[in-house]
Amino acid sequence: MAKTTSLFVCGECGAQTRQFFGRCSSCGSWNSLVEQVAPAAADQRRRRPVAAPDAAQAPAQARRSEPIAAVGERPLQRLASGYGELDRVLGGGLVPGSLVLLGGDPGIGKSTLLLQSARAMAARTSVLYVSAEESAQQVKLRWRRLAEADRSGPAAPDVCQGAVPDQADLQLLSETDLELVLQELESLRPAVAIIDSIQALHDGELSSAPGSVAQVRECAAALARIAKRQHTALLLVGHVTKEGMLAGPKVLEHLVDAVLTFEGDRFASHRLLRAVKNRFGATHELGVFEMRDRGLAEVSNPSELFLGGEEPSSGTATIVACEGTRPLVVELQALVSTTSYASPRRSATGIAVNRLHQILAVLEKHLGLPLSRFDCYLAVAGGLEVEEPAADLGVAAAVVASYRDLTLPPGTVLIGELGLGGQLRPVSQLELRLGEAARLGFTRAVVPRGSGLAPVAAGLGLQLLEAGSIAEALVAALGVNPADDRP
Ligand code: TYD
Ligand code: MG
């Protein structure tokens, strides 16, 4: 038998050495080298010498490549996962033979999501659920709870309701040994296999502990080979490490076709599913779920989740953020109060604090508001993270409204990026955003000048207020000039 030799691979940069070092010699990170089995030399494929270009004598060699035009096109038959939200993030459903990694913090609901989805898929196709973390009994208990929810409540997705017979084709395997999992995959040849989680699997050939970079990489690669060969769609669960990376850093992301992350606030019940990478669809799509006492439910109208819903109060502004192709109407709240510290406090939840600093500086400089003498707190309702600059105008309006103790007229949304010179810059997908605002009953939208969308807005029943600068936009939104009558 060929001798296997060890190789040490850096988990951070991927450098390989034959010897163990405490510190990677190429990237300098500490304790990042992990052992891996190097393929024995005899196994390594050697390239055959290319035949002499004497075509007359040599028998025509079978060509492996073909013109791209000649490659047959097979329509992708996607499998519906049972959740419209999950399908959207996957790009329209699960592609057979694809590898999907679902990452997220422990306890966020990855197992619940996949088990519920397995229930729905098992009604139509064969599914293998490998639970490496929980015993078969535990999974069965959860399955029972979800089944009861299906029967009794609206918490379950509509597609599953009543459609899942108890004897659906769902096989359960509670196992951590990679070899046994592979054998089961080969003998069952399921259409979908779920591995929960990849970090709990263990390859006996490697000496390193389960969950280490080497183990994760080897296990995932072995599973991927089989899945591709027999056209099994593979869903891998991966935990996020302390640093917020999918373990091991980036090794899995290269291997899989799609990386989804499941995130949410520990204190809020909604969960957001995003695609970070997707070979079969767009990334930055967003799926929204809500964790109920009996499993995850889809939220098909997420804007309602992020709207405060109370009476309008001073210091609130409504924006339309875009997550991928999905517009979300979100409420922002600002509190501006006289500081009692040497340097004023600034804090922001759901928006980068540097962005807030920048907007405050623009307001101070271009509207002459003495905000450096005031504390300023900003929060996005519902715990959503808003990263895009299109929220700038909303932040500025909320701050000014709180500072001047004004209430924005109800039914107004604010969309626009703020330049350092106080000008309002255009944003992407404005039409989509206006559509969502109109759908939720908003009647006025303040947007950057030159959008050319006045006819569209009129059709939607929205009053479109265009502004070229922050001062103009605030006059349009609040009806008074915030720069006059300084308190
Ligand atoms: P789980 O899917 O086990 O998380 P992960 O696999 O990502 O670690 O979800 C665990 C949490 O979800 C747990 O804290 C309890 C909660 N939960 C509910 O609130 N309702 C339910 O119906 C289920 C099954 C779980
Ligand atoms: Mg789990």
C-alpha cells in the first residue's frame, strides 16, 4: 500500500510545509498550521507525453474539450426547498449536484431550517439527513414538534401544509464517521443530502481533531466528490468561528457552489438568510424568517417587521433600503440631546458609526447646526443592518428632526446619498424602492434630483419631491428650513 505522508497547511494563507511550525513562515500567523494527509506520490497523476504531431501515423486521440457551441444545454431542474424565501436566496431552488454551505452562529436555527426544508422536500424526492451533532432521538423529537406545527398552526410554510405525509422519503443517519456517511450516501443515492454539521464529521485518516481546518477540508472534499458523481445536492451546515468566519477560514468557500449565511439578533425573533456566493444565482438576495415556538416561519412582507408602526414622533424617519433586489422600508430613530461630556457621545445601532460621524459633520458644516455640542444616538428599527449610502438622507432627516423637535409628515420616505459637499447623490434601484414605498401606503418620497421618475411616481400615487442638496431635501421633507431659527 502506498505510504501516506503528512503535510502541514496554514489555515490562514494556505501555505504548505512538510514540517510543523508554530508560526506560518509565509503569512506569519501563529498556530495556524494543521496536519493534512498528502496524497501518496504513486497516486499523483502524471501527465502523459503529448503524441508527436504526426497525425497520419498516430491514431486520432479522443479529444476531451469541445467547442462551446457544441456543448449541450440541459435546463437546470431546480428542486423547490419548500420555502419561497430559501429558494429566492438559492436563486430559484436547489440545483441537483450542487454544494451549498449554510453558515451561522450556533443556535441561530440552521438545523431547524434544514429539517423543516427536508420535511418539505421529502414529500417529493429522497432526502438523507445526517445529524452529526444530535442523536437520532433528538432529531425525531424536533421533527415531531415541527410536524405538529404543520398540522395546527400557520407557522409552517404554506407549501408544506398538509403536503407532508409522515412516511415521506426522509432517511435519518446519526453518525460522525465520514467513512460511514460516505457509504450511506453511495448506497442510498439520495437526491438531497443534508450534513449537520461539517465540523462534527471526523475522518479517521487524519490525526487532527474534528472541526479543525484539515478535517473540515478533507470531509467536505470527500463529500463533494461523491455528491458531484451521483448528482446529489449537498447542503452542509458550518458554524461560524469566534472571529465570525466560516471554519476553516475560506477553505470551504472555494469548494462549494453557494455560501448562505443565516444571521439574526439573539434578542429578536427574525432571522435573515443571505447568499454570500452563488454560482447559480445572484448574491445579496435576502430571505427573512421568524423563529416561532414551533419552528421557522417565512416572513413574506418583511417591511412590516422594520416599521415602527406607532404614531410618528420627533426624530423618526423612514427610508427604503435595498437588499439585493429586495426593497425594505425601514424606520430610523435619532435622539439628539445636549451633551454633558467633554466630547459628545455618538452611538449607532444598525448603521456604521463612521457614517453617522460623516453625516453629522456635513450637517454641521452645511446647515450650520452646532451638533458637536450634542450627543447623538441613532437606531434602526427591528435590528436590521443598513449598509448602503442610500440611507444617508434618512439619517440626516432623523437627526435634524430630533434636534429641532420636529415630526416628519406621516407617509414620507427619504432616499438619497449625501455627498461631503452637502449635495444629494442618486442611488441605485430607485424605481424598485418607490414601488415598495407605494405598496405600503406611503404618499411622499424625497429623492435626489434628476431621477426622471416623476411619471412612474405619479402612476404609483406618490408625490415625488426632488432635491439637489441636503438643505433643499430637508425643506421639502419638513416644510421648514432647518438652518433658520437656530435654538
Ligand atoms: P437550531 O436549529 O438548533 O440552531 P443551530 O442548528 O443553528 O445551532 O435552533 C436552536 C434554537 O431555536 C433554540 O435556541 C431554540 C429555537 N427554536 C425555537 O424557538 N422554536 C422551535 O420550534 C425550534 C425547533 C427551535
Ligand atoms: Mg444545529
